[in-house]
Amino acid sequence: MTALITGGRGGIGRAIGEAYDGDVVALDLPDFDVGDPAGWRSLEGEYDAAFLNAGIGIGYPDVAELPDAEIDRIVRANFLGVVYGARECAARLMPNGGSIVCTASLAGLTGMPYDPMYTATKHAVVGFVRGAAQGLAEHGIRINALCPGFTDTPIVEDELRGVLPVPLMEASFVAAAAVQALTDPETGRAWIVQPNRVLPFRFPGIPGPR
């Protein structure tokens, strides 16, 4: 069993590699840019699992100050890397089917005012997972999102660490949840990961017409 892990040298990515019971191919900067479709097309081999985990935060709580380059950078890293990764898994890298776990965030289910672009891209990941699940099932691939709360990794800036209302989770705990989500027999779900708590999120239904 072979797994592909993006952001594989970072805190959560490295922990996933240690938690996964099988061979691991870890992809990360500077050798691999998840936002580059040509890089994805250059990958070879067959995989049973993929953890599309790469992601960044950029700060900028005031949207009036958002630089063009930072908008592009976070969209490529957090969202397009998931889209390109899932596409290549379906098209070439998982010919026998498999399972994909996309690292989103609790910010993909609620707003995080410290970084609105992080919130937006993680919402996009959750939406993509929910929307892509049916089509990927035709390829024998399950896809689920992981939505961890604040985790002790470099993405949590120092100024946030002293004001957070909950303790930081260890990356190893989030990694164990990612492996649990990988084996989820269902598809298109978002798994909440909070201290000592891992469970699928129940999305409310859309109200119908009156």
C-alpha cells in the first residue's frame, strides 16, 4: 500500500507519513509545487492513498491590504493543489481506485477573521470534496476532508498562540485522524478534529421553497 503526501515534510504531513502503515512518497517545496499542474502531470507510479495536505496561511485580516501575489500563492497552495491532485489520482495515479484525504480546517466550516483568504480556500476544499465525491466514486475513489482545529505547527503564528481559547493539538493526533478518515467507507464527508474528539460533521440541510 503506497500513499502520496503533499506538504509531506511539514508538521502534519510528516506525522501522517509516520502514522501511515505502508510506503510513503512525500512531496513538498522546493522540489514539488502543488499549485503547478505540470508538476502533477510529471508524477509517475500507482497509489492506493493520497493525503492532499499542503497548505499555508498568509495573515492579512484586512482585505484592503491583500497583495495580488499572496492571493495567488494561497489559492495555489491550499485549493488548486487539491484540485490538481484529485484530478491526477482519478486520471492516472489511482488506476485501481483508492482513498483521498484533503486537509481542510475548521476554518473550512466557520469563519476565521485572522486570515480571510485561509478561510476562503479551506471552505473551497470542503466544497470541492463534497462536490467531487460522486464523480470520483465512478473511478473507485473515495474522498473526504479533514477539518482540524488549531494544531501545533508553524502555520500558527506566535501572536495567536497566546490568545487561543483551546489548547493546540499535537500533529500526531491530527495524523491519526487523517488515517481514520482514509478508511472511512463513506465519501464526501468532512471530519472535525478537535482535542480528544474526531467525528464527521453533520451539514444542515438546505431549506426548500415556501
